[in-house]
Amino acid sequence: MSDEKRLLLIISGGIAAYKSLYLIRRLRERGVRVRCILTKGGAEFVTALSVATLAQEKAYTDLFSLTDESEIGHIRLSREADLVVVAPASADILAKMANGIADDLATTALLATDKPVIIAPAMNTRMWQHPATRRNLARLETDGVLRVGPVAGALAEGEVGEGRMAEPDEILAAIERFFRGAQTLAGLTALVTSGPTHEPIDPVRFIGNRSSGKQGHAIAAACARLGAGVTLVSGPTAEPDPEGIETIHVETAQEMLSACLDALPVDVAVCAAAVSDWRAAEPSPKKLKKARASRGAGNRPLALDLVENPDILATLSARTAQRPRLVIGFAAETENVVEFATEKLAAKGCDWIVANDVSPESGTFGGETNTVHLLIKDGKAGAPLVEDWPPSAKSAVASRLAECIARAVGPASPEPASS
């Protein structure tokens, strides 16, 4: 890690706060600039002087200090960091983070930050297992907060169980993985499809679907953040073009396939678009009139002659020349999600399938969250390996998928922090 890395460490209440002193030392040894916020509870276990001495920076404690506000301000303090780490993260601060409560400097900075956050929970095992804590954790994971630990072991109360804060070296490793992440796809190229396709029936009507493009656009942005050169082929969507990414806008499945083939060769292809399976065989050049369409047909509804669209995922997977090293498809299902995705993985010839539930009650189409299962083809031709991911923000799903891609085709790197 270079001298340019800046980290904001928030130390909340708990006996594990003493471990954060060692974490500060290790971070400073690696040239990371560490600023610290010490909560009122944290100050019961470690002193502001010890924190400041190790960090070689003032330890901030008071939200209403006019000196601190004029010099730094809680907004600048949270946003001038590249990463925010909460270690230890008590049950209290997790609850406040999950519910947007800002009643001290630490929680105000957390609410004001626009940077990634890693938490290292530490609490009694019954507190960790309490339904309220589980709900708060699920909400934080949905918001994209990363987590390290806790682990099982001896607790301060003399009990044994899960709730012990991860060791400083484990937290340090997660921080190092985060700072290395920007380079894990450097020098590689990726093709990402996103959004729906619109297949014209006439000049004003089309066959389409409810895909918003949020997930595909987030994947393109996540791969670009890891250093990949990304080409995004997008169907009609209200999502803005990701900054710094070549975006090609198309309407139909045939246009999307042509754009994908033109983008080859690439190292990775992620087919996240919801491509229409069918199109009108002969779109009308003029608007179809309801009265004319039913005239002489006994008022029967208009019958459309449909033909099958090209299968972009299968086409990219089957190419003998210029096939991407890794081809990833999406399976949007409303029932039997993993079962149907397994069948699609075999039928399309791709390497991975990201399966998700898009039933109306899931809120996936057009929403901000997603619950996915990553299916990885087994080289021994057996059942695929299946990873069940927790409900998360689409941006968090994109970041996790990009990290998986980097491990598969990029330079060798350790596992990322849990999300």
C-alpha cells in the first residue's frame, strides 16, 4: 500500500478496542495515513492520547468542537478518506448505521461519507445472534457495507461463541485487498450487456420487458474500477452512461449481437441484458390501427407472427475464434431459480450463470437490490458449484462479481472481504 492511501478508523465501545491500537500501528507501517474517531464508549477502553500517538494524527471525539469543525469538519473527515473502517463495530453503532442515526461524531461521519465502509463487528454472542442485530446487518449488507468477522472464540464475559472481533491482521488483510482491488483487472478487457431490448411491432409499439439496466451498468462500472477496459452495450434504459466507459446504445437483439461481435476480442463477456426472446417477423412500417386489424376477422385480436431472436450468450460461448476467456450469463427466473439456471448453464455453453429471482414480489426489476446465486461450471462435467449470495444492493453484487472475475482471469489475489 502506498503513502497516498487514507483511512478513517472509527473505534466504538468494546473491550476489542485495544486491538485497534495494533491495527493502527500495522497500517502506519504500510504507509497508510490513518485518522481516527473515538466514540464515547471507545474512550472507556482506550485513550485519545494512545490513538493519536500511534496514528500520528489527532484523535477526533467531539461533534460540537468548533476547532475541529473549522479545521476539518465531519463532512471532510469522512470524505477525505479512501476507506472507512469501523473496528470494533459494536451492536449499538451497527444499529445506528442501519437506521441512519447520527447523534455523535462517528455516526455523523458515517452518514456523511460517500466512501466504502468495512465493519469488524464485536459483541457478546447473544447480541450477535439477536434478531435485531441480524436485521441491522442485513440492511447494512444491502447498502453495500463490507464485513470482516466476527469469529468464534473466548469472549470478555468468560463465554465462548461467535462475536469475537476478527484479529487485526485479518482486518489488515481485508484493507489491503480493498486497496489492491483497483489493479486486479488492469490490462484486461470486458464486454458487458445491459438493459432490455425493444423489438418493434410498428413505429410506436414494441415487445420489451421491465429490465432497468441498473445491474448491468453497475457491473460495467465495477469492472472499470478494477482497471478493466470496458465496452458496455446497452439497450434502452434511463440509466446514465458510466463515466469513462465506452457505451454503445442499441434497441434490438440483432443490434446488440452485432455490437457485441464488433467489440471482440475481449477477455470477459458478461451478458446481463434481458434480451427479448422473440421479435415480430415483419414489423409494420406504419402504426397498426385497431379497427383495421380486426376488420373481417370476427373482431378477433390481432395475431403477431413471431420469430426467435439470436441468442447472444450462446453465440459468444460457442465461438471457436475470439471466444472470451470467461463468458458469464444471467438467468432471471420467477421460480425454481437455481434449477432452471443449472439447465441454462448447460444449454448455453457459458462458464458461469448469475441467477436471480425476478418475481414481482422480489422487487428486482427496477429496484435497487438483488439476491443472486452464482453457478460455476464444474470442469468434471458434474453439477455446477453454487454460491448463494445474501440480498445486497446491486452495486454490491456488481463489486462482488467483479472481484470473482478478477480471481478467475486476473492476477492471482486472495479472497476479498466478506460482503
